[in-house]
Amino acid sequence: MNRRRNEDHTSHYFAFFALVLAFVAATTGGAMHAIFRNGQIKTERKIAETRQRIEQHRLDMQMIEVRREKLVDRYEIREQLKHWSSELVPVTHGVVEKVRPLPESVSGPVASRS
């Protein structure tokens, strides 16, 4: 049961070295896993923020479109003119004239001094 004093002790050192090497590998693997997972979480958060910004921009674009449609609405313009006491009056369809553009050879400056 007792060991001999002249027995080789290198097998014990090899087992200890293997145990230390396994511990270092496991620790490094755990740390790398944590680092990569943290990077994934940051990327997922950036993607979520970007999607939220895109959705906000879409909503802003819809609101701008609604405001633009309201600005060109003829009934809304009529109400605003009444509110401002404007002297503009509605024009009947018979008064409207179609204006044809001048040919390109004749076209020149719009205003000129004589």
C-alpha cells in the first residue's frame, strides 16, 4: 500500500497540469460566451431602436401627408379665407381660361425692360 520512494511522480504532475489546463479552457470558454452574448444583446437592442425609429418616421410621414392634404383641401381654404376676411371670391367654371405655353423658339425671359 505504501508507495515506493523511487517511483516516478511525473504522472501526478501531468494530471495536475491537465486539470489546470481544463480549468483555464472552461473559464476562457465561459468568458468568451459572455462576451459574444453581450454583443448579441447590444445588436438586438440597436435593431429594436432602429425599427422603432423607422416606425416613428412612418408615422411622421403619415401626419405630414394628412397636413398636406388639409392644406390643399378647397373647403378648408374657403373657410380660412372667410376667417381672414379675404377679398377673394369664388370663380365659376366659365371664367377659367386654358393658357397654352409659348413655343420654345419664342419663349424668352418672362419679364423684360423696354
